[in-house]
Amino acid sequence: ADSATIRVAYNLPKDHATGLYFETLAKKIEELTASTALKLKVRTFPNGQLYNDTQLPDAVSTGAVEIGQMNIGFMNGPGTESLRIWGLPFLYNSWEALWATEDNPAFKGAFDRQFGKFGMHMLGWVQYGLVEFYASKPIALPADLKGLRMRAFGVDTSMLIRDLGGSPVSLSSQEMYQAVQRGTIDGFITGPTSVYSRKLYEVTKHGTDIGINYLSFMATANLEWWNKLPDDTRKAVAAASDIAQTTARERAKEDDRIAKQHLKELGVSVSELSPEQRQQWVDASKGLYDAYREKAGTEGAELLKIVEAADRQQAAK
Amino acid sequence: MDFLTIGVLLATLLLFLLLGVPVGFALGLAGVAAILTIGPSFLIQIPLTITKSFSDVVLIAIPLFILMGEILYRGKVGQQLFDTANVWLGRLRGGTGMSAVFAFTFFAAIVGSSMASVLTIGKIAIPEMEQQGYSKRLTYGLTAVGGSLGILIPPSIPLIIYASLTDVSPGQVFIAGFLPGFFIAGLLAAWVFWKAPRTSKAPAFNFRKACRATLHSVPDLLLPIVILGGIYAGIYTPTEAAAIGVIYALILTMAVRRTISLRDLPAVLTDTLKSNAMLLTIVLGALVFGSALTLIGLPQMLAEATQAAAMPQWAVMLMFALIWLVMGCFLEVISIILITVPVFFPIAQAVGIDPIWFGIFMVINMEMSVITPPVGMNLFAIKSILPNETLGAITRAAVPSLIILLIGLVVLWFFPGIALLLVRHAI
Amino acid sequence: MGIVAKIIGLANKGVTGLGIAALGVLPLIVFYDVTARYVFNAPTIWATEISIYLLQLLVFLPMGLLLGENSHIRSTLLTDKLSPRAQRALHLLSLAMVALLAGCITWLGWKLTAHSWHQSQVSATLLAIPLWLPNALIPLGGLLLLINALGGLISPPAEFK
Ligand code: NA
Ligand code: NA
């Protein structure tokens, strides 16, 4: 059989849940395509070594790499309107609701259709984990965010901070620690795992437990390359992604739990909210939902319905 | 990817450099050649890498620091600093040299590069030292090393780039540069004390006069406090500090000292435009070359080989220092950092080297590279202020001063705590 | 040939003017952002992004200008030891190599610009700038480099004649 080398690029470290997805994907692709018409050898580029969040959409769609991590936060313009559901806050009530939504063929199909317009094929979901507010002041309710300078990344977190009354500040990630420490900014939106691994708990003593996002990135493949793959090889790659997806989901959930526990032990106080208090956050972000419905039209409405159904089902359990 | 490919690539790069192709473009061409070994369809990596790298906010500091240096140079702020030190130290043995060391150290806390320091302070200090009968070895050596402090004592463009490549906080590596910088300045002062001629022709020391001169210099002496103080007070980030420095330098030279007039500004901006493009073209070429090496897998291969060899920490650091020494002879600081840090940093982490200390260790090696011939930016800078001296004579006189940096490197190697002290007990 | 030199001269003058303007505005923008954030507690949504585009302009456009002036940093270790004739030959060879690279940058930069144009990409910020605009700085810079390299090939500087 023929063989070929392909390149997989992503933005986070190998040992992060998202890294686990791509490393598992690479291993499984080599395993599963071994006996297909085209045997694939995979080289991975972690840590944004080759491309970072901002460049990966262009890198995959121009074929500079065959497979890469997509962060919708760094894609903008026509064709991304319905995908922006990705950044809506308080969308899911649980991991299980997220996973049920992602596994819904209509939901994944809608993403694949949009990615197709950018010359990409959607392979699978790459679990990142939870995203929360962390700040040098306690944040319990939306009113607490008023006037706070919060570091934002990408268009979705900027809109969220602005809509909730804070000021989005753009700042490079390596300036975050000192910027919070010295009060240049008041806080940021990020995952408990990153607060833990980047030692940000030394400077931000307050967190939330409201699950702003249960965040997933996507793995996409260059469409031209994908379409040229022999049928059995394509099936093997898809199967490899399914395995990687499950592995990363379990890891992300577990990592978040451990990180939150560590942060608590390290003295980061977390505002625990009653359902009524959480509802205040949901109400405060209504403007973002309205804007989404307006821009994403019927397709957006369909996607929201799928999410709502999954949330209801989980709430009933 | 094999050793032959890499060998051919490096030979190509060296050939381009020797043929006199500008450094930035030689690196770019070698990058194109490297990508072509994978396939022409991957060339799109070049514009993608360029936009990615020049979208980093941290790099905005580079043109701003160059602009500030240009304003201070034209505004004769260096003279002011040197004169102030000289009224205090001039009578001492080696006083003129010590004043120069003070001025270099102080200026290092204002600018981010080494060339700016040599051009600004060297221009004043070299004639003064020669007038006092200092040997060329001492005069040029002190200038070469003193100027190189500009990249070790914060702010520092190389440390900014290091931080942007490794996700280490620029503020923290900045703090770590202080004590090693002062230590090397101390070595320089000791060298001057030991080697300076005994006879001093400086005017008698007058306390009141000295105080008056110092008072007069207060606006100049405030510069590092404005730049670094604002960073540590949390008013602005290290990147933004550069812009504040530009504004302050403008006020100082245009309103307070009136050494620059409005009519001089276009020339200041034109010169900055050119120096900035000169430097950033090399950055651009190095980025293309570096990302091409990543694509063909050199960093990964080197990392695996080091891991497989299970080298101890000291051997890894020695290997890095030797590679830097050789590269330092032929390449410019920024390109060396951009090419080697993505390869070396993961290896350094794997053997447990503190990332902040590693940045300082790297910068001291880079200080050597601006002095080693044939491509030594500080040597070029000295040559540009002494048009009648040959580059060969400058090189022969300045190269022995490398021993100062080597002593500094070895001492810090055994006591990395000197670099990490201020970081651990953060101010 | 006179007209070629004139066009190149004009282009370089334009770049100098544009560069000076960009360099003059850059510290003001950053300073304004600090003031807005620290004094008025209202950071701008545009300062950082515009600064980045100015930085890109300051890198990509003046490369050709410097080549025309022969002021890029290069090693003269070998060339200094050669006869004027050999120096001239190497200078032309080096310009030809730069022209090759400039052609590459122009073509690839153009491809990326066209890509962002076709996909109507806008920046992923609240400002949402059409991305083909900053991306076009790359092929433009490549083109300026190319014409300066070709100009140097047609009429090398006096010192080599
Ligand atoms: Na400095
Ligand atoms: Na050197």
C-alpha cells in the first residue's frame, strides 16, 4: 500500500486535554490506517510551535497542515455567524448536556457544513474544559463585573465582558500574571486548569463556579486532502478521531475537577451560587443570545433548540 | 528529514551570508529552501508565519525603544549622564572609566539594545578615556561590554523576544536581569580600577559643584524610574513602557533641555524607521528560517537526541553555550534567539533549568555574541563612532574584554540565585 | 531606464512618508490607551490592534527602501578582500537572490491576501477589520523589495562601477 506523512498542529501543550486529543488522534491514525489503501504517518506540532490559534484556520484551509485545532474565537466574518453559538455563555448545564449536543448529527453536521465553506472538513470535538471568571476581587453576581478591566481573547469573550459591564483588555498571555499582580487589569476569563498550571492563583484570589462555557475546540482537516483520501483510509481517520474525542472528554472533566480542588487548597475562594443567582447571570447575557439569533437566523435557532433539548434532558435526570 | 538535509541547509545559509546577501534575506532564502524539501505547497507557511509573529503585542516595544534611543542620542542625554558621574568620580583612580561604567549601566536601564548604548555613551566616553591615556584595550573593551549591558539590564529587546517565545512573564525576566547586570558592571569597574593609568587630569572635586550638577541632571536621572517604575507600579505593561519612554524623552529633550527642535523630528523619525526596519528584517528572516526548521523537524530531532543521550543539566547548558558562541560569531542576537530558543527551551525545561534563569543565561551569551568577530554589532557600532580606526584594530582591542563576560557567566552559573533573588522576593 | 529609477524613487519616498507617519502615531496611540485605561478606566478596543498593523507596516514596507540604499546588515568578511570587479559581481548575484526571495514573498503574500478576501475574513476582535487589508502589506512589501532589487540589478550603485 502507499504511504504518506501528514502534519497535525495545535496550540496547547501535549499534556493538556486538547493535546491528548491530538496525540491520541495521531497514534490511532497510524494504527488504524496501517492496513488501509493509504498508510498515514503523523507528525504533531504542539504548543503553537508551527501555528497558533490565530493562524490555524488559514493554515488548515490553505493546506499548510493537513489537520489542526480550530478555535472559533479567532475566526470571524461571513459564514461564522451560526458557529458563534460556541461562545455563548451559560449554554450548557453539565458536561453531559454538552456531549449530547456535540454527538447530535444535526449539530455536528451544521459545523461541518460551515467549515466546508472555508475549505475544511470537521473531524471531531476537542474538549478544552470549563471556563470561569478569575479576578483580584470577588465576583458573585453580574453587578460585580461593572467597571472591571478583564483580559479578553478573541471576539466572543470580548463581547461577553462588554455586555456584562466590564472593560475588555487585550493583553498577550505572558503579560497576564504581572498585569493582574500589579493591578494593570483586574482579572480574566480562563479555565481552572490554566489558572493552576500558569500559577495565576498567586495573583488572583477569587474565582467563580458558574460554568461560563463548557468549552470545546474543533479538529478540522484540509478539505481537498480529505476528499482525496481513499474511502477506507478516510473511515479509519474518522474512527481515530472518535476514539481521541472520548479520551479527551474524560481527561478534561477530570483535570478540571482536580484543578478546582487544588485551587481551593491554594486559597482561591470560589463564589458558589444558588440557582436564582445563576439565573441572574443568564438574564444578564440575554443580549448576546438576542444578537446571536438575529445574526445566525434559522440555522442558529435550530442549533439552539438542540442545545436546549440536551439541557432539559440532563436537568430531568 | 536527515542530517544531510540539515547540513546542506546550514551550508547554504553560510554561503549566502559569505556572498554578502543581507542577513535577513539569507535567512529567508534558507527558509524557502528548507520548506521546499517538504514540498512547494507548504510555502504558504511563509506569509502565515510572518503575520502570526508580527501580531504579537510584545514586539511593538521594539520600534518604540529604538525611537526613544534615537531621541536620547540626538538630545545628548548621554553627555549629561556621563558628566554628572564624572563630577563625582573623575578624581578617583580610573574615575573617567568608572564614570563611563556608571553611564553605560544607567543607560542600560533606559534602552533595550546594546548598539544604542555604545553609540550614545561610547561616543562621549571613548574620547574622554583616550584623553586620560587609557589603553585601547581598556577603552574599546569597556565600551563593548558596557554597551552590551543594554540587553541584560531591563528593559531589554532580547528578553522581550525571549518572553514572547516562551510564555515567561517579561516583567519577571526583566527583574532577573538587574543583579547580574550590576555584577558585570562591578567587574568592569574593578577592571578599570586595576588597569587605568594613575595620572588623572580631572579637575579637583568640589562637593557643592557636584551636587549642583546632579540636581541639574534630575530630569535625565528620572528616566529609568519613569520607565521601570511605571511597569512595577502596574500603570503600564513592559510593552507600553516603551511608549511612555518616548513621550518622556521628547519632553526632556524638546521642552526641558531644548537639545532637539521640532525641525529635527523628521530626521529622528527617518533614522528610527531605517534602524527599525534593519533589525526587524533580520527578525523576519529568522522567523521564516526557524519555522521552516520546525516543519522539517530539526527541533524535535535535537530534543529527542538530547533526551536519548540523557545529558546532565550542566552538559546541556555547556552545549547550548558553545552553540551560541559559534552562532554568535556569524549572526545577530535577535536571529540567534529566534532560531535557538524554540529548540533549546523545551530541552532546558526537560532537564529542569529554571525558565527565568535560562533567559538570563542566554542573554549573557548574547552579550558575548555582540563582541565576537566577524559579525559583532558592538564592534560595528564602535567603528561607526571612530571612522579613522580600522575594524581590525577595534576587534583586536575589544575581544579580550570577553573575559569579563566569561567570568560573569561562570560566577552566575554557579550562583543562579543572583539572578533569581529579586524574582523570588519580588519587589 | 530613467523612468524605472524615477518610479522606484517615488515609491521609496512614499514609503518613507508613510513610515514616518506610522512611527509618529504609534507612541501616541499606545500612550492614549494607557491613559484611557489607567485614568479613565476605559481601555480602548482599537489601540492594540491598530498598533499591530502599524508594526507590520513598519516591518514589511521599508525592506525595499533599505535595499535600495544598500544599508541592510550583511557580512562583508569575504567581499572586503576581493577586487572591485569581483565585489560588483557578488553584489549583483546577491541582488538576484534577494529578487528571487522578493518574488516569493510577493506571490505567497498575494495568495494569503486573496484567500482572506475570498473568505471575507474580518479580525476576531470587536473592531472587526477586513483582514485582506493588513495582509496586503506583505505582497506590497515584497513588491517594493522586488523593484528595488531589480533597480539595483539594472543600475548598480556607483561604488561598484
Ligand atoms: Na536595557
Ligand atoms: Na558576533
